[in-house]
Amino acid sequence: MAGKPIRIELRGLANEVNDAQRDLQNTLGALEEKLLPQRAARRLVERHDPALVVAGVAAAGLALGLIRDESVAARTAALIAAAAAGAVVYRLTR
């Protein structure tokens, strides 16, 4: 079994690890930038009409708040608010 010793060279491996870690950090930073709610909301308001965004959020909140109410009038208002929120979302995505 005695033969030539096996030699393993690891040249450049440390640099590759550092590059991979840097790329991973850059990717995570980019994802964080896109997914943080505050930054996403700011980007949404900057790209679209702020009044329209606020109206859509208010309509969605009203729909969610009223949908569990027992009265027919409140549920009807919730459906109208949901339709308004849907119209705003449609307008924002066009």
C-alpha cells in the first residue's frame, strides 16, 4: 500500500469562499431592499399617486374591518370597500 503520497492543493479556495460570501451578502441585501415593508411601501407611493395608494389602503382596511360584522348593511359596505380596493389595485398595476 505504500506508494506515492497524495497531494491536495487548495490554491485560491479562500478567495473563492470570500467571493461567494460577498455575493451572498449582496444578494441578501438586494432581497432585503425589495421585501422590507417600509421600503416597499415607500417605493409604491413614489411610483404611483400617493392619494390613490392611501385610498386603496383605506378601502382595504375598511373592507377587512367590516366583513365580520353581522349586519347586512356593514357587509354590503365591506363588499363595496373591497371592490374599491380591487379597483385601486387594478389601477396601480396598469
